[in-house]
Amino acid sequence: MVRWLVAWAYTPYGDVALFVNAFVESSFFPVPPDILLIALAIFRPDAALWFAAVCSIGSVVGGVFGYVLGLKGGRPLLRRVVSEQKIQLVDYYYRKYGIWAVGIAGFSPLPYKVFTISAGMFCLDLKGFVVVSLVSRAARFFLVAGVIYFLGDTVTYYIRNYFDLFSLGVAIVGISGFLILRYLSRRMAGVEDPDKGKEG
């Protein structure tokens, strides 16, 4: 799937594919758009910041789509994506950090799609959601593209020659977000029910 996505970087429709990738990743697609963004930025370093903008807009629009899904589908829909424990953890983050929980997920490895759908389910302020999503996603994608744009040939050389390893690293970072969320949700469940497992 990663190789199929990267192949779009060498077609005239690379920026369209990047927008679609960023859009669907914000609601249901598993592969983060960072990989295609990097491939496009390497292939056309002069347009790296443009690709970051396309990726950011696509991700935020996809996030709004995820928000609407959560608003209409509610908890039953979110349960198809993650476990009840993870939903409770996201609820905890929203109660603790408010709308900024979306910003944390938007910039970090935490799965953004879980927070976009749950934002709609918990009826967070839509305008605040869009603003925080735009800031966090743009910060992430412009950081990636900016490194290639401003550091130029040096970083491009290493990414070109070790692109498979670099892609694997990005994929591992993406997967780690789900593992972190899983660990935190189980830990929180244990804290909320300290007597669990003591019966008998």
C-alpha cells in the first residue's frame, strides 16, 4: 500500500493523491500522508511547501468529515474503529484538555481519526475544532516539508537513498500511536477499577 501511494509522486496527479490521502486518513484510512508528502517534496523540492499546504487542507477537511461521521453515527460508529476503553480515554482527554486534545493528536503519533470522530460524537465546538486541527496539522506537515525545502540536497540525499527505511520508520511511528492509545486506555481502566482481578 505504501509503495502504491509513493508511486503517485511520479505522476501529474501527485498533489491530488496527497489531498485524497490526507482526507481519508483523517477519518478511516490507516496510512499517514507523511510518506507521500515526503516523496513529493523530494521529487519536487521547490514545491515542498505547496505540498505541505495541500496535505494540511486535505487533512483538516477530512477531519471535518470525521467530525460529521461522529456527530451522526455517535458511539456505535466509533466502536467500529476503536474499543470502548479507548473511547473512555479520549473522553478523559477531552475533559482534561478540551479542544486542545485534538491538537495533541493532530501533531503527535496519536491516531488523529479517533479524535476527529469522537469530537463529533462529544459535540465539541466545530469552529474551535477546525482552528486547532489546522494549526496542529499544518505544524506537522510544514515541519516535514520545511526540512526538505530548507536543508535541500543534504537531507534529500539521505532520504532518497534510505527511503524504504524512512517509510518504515514513518509507518512504525503511525502504528505506535495506536499502541500508545491502547496502553493508556488499559492503564486508565485499571486505575478506575483498582479492585478488578482481586475477586476470589
